[in-house]
Amino acid sequence: MRSYGELDKKNAFNRIQVRVQSDTMALKVFDGYGAASRPEATLRVSGYLFLPKGILKRGGRESATHCELMFDDANDDLGVRLLDKEIDDVSAETVRPLVPEKSGCSIGVMPLLRYFAFPPKPTKKKRTLPVSFQTNNVIVMNLRDLRIEGVAS
């Protein structure tokens, strides 16, 4: 068993080592601002899901022009597969155009929410939704809280 002094020396060595490693790391310019710096989407009262440019960039398709909506009914997960008309085939019936906006884009999700039996007005004010990223340019948001709120009101 090590004494407190030995542990303290080891921790000091680790702190120095980390400091030296960080001096040699490649630094990247941070170009996000406002909502672009947070991994959150916004569900608006109008039923449009807003995706800021930062999410599009993290999702692998900053230049996305279209998307496919997916839904996992068991977990209430909404998936958005980002597509670019320059790279991907966007002729399928399931592909929808993204509405470009100054700081991102939006997509109407009310038909999907109605189809999967969410409350008629799933939100009374805009809601931020935490986002996770999967492979193949898919962004995932969990909508379970919207379903629970709708049942409670």
C-alpha cells in the first residue's frame, strides 16, 4: 500500500505529464456560436424541428439539403439521416427537403408525431432536445418527455 506522500507525488507527476501533452496537442479553431455550440435541436410550437449548423457539422453533413426521418417506437427516438443532393440519391419518396435558415435548417415533423400518436400539440413552447450522433450521418433525439407531458396535461 502506498503512503499519502507517494500518491501525492504520483498525482503531481500526472498533472505535469498532462500539461506537457496539452502543449503539444494540435489546436482547432472554434467556429461555433450560440446554439451552434450546443448539441441540441429545437422543437418549435409550429411542429418544425430546428437543427443548428453545429449539429449538421457534427452529424457529418454541414451541407445537407434533404433528410430522411426515422422513428423507434419502442424508445420514442427520432432519427434524422442527413442527405446532400450533390452526393446522395434524394429521389426516394421518404426523402424530405430541409428548409434552410440563417443559422441552420428545419424540417416539419408534425406528420410523424401525429402518426406515432403524440399529443396533438406536443409542446406549448419551444423545447430543446438533446442530440446524439450515430454513423451514416444520423442524428438521434429522444421524444419520450413530449409523450409524457402530453399525457399529463
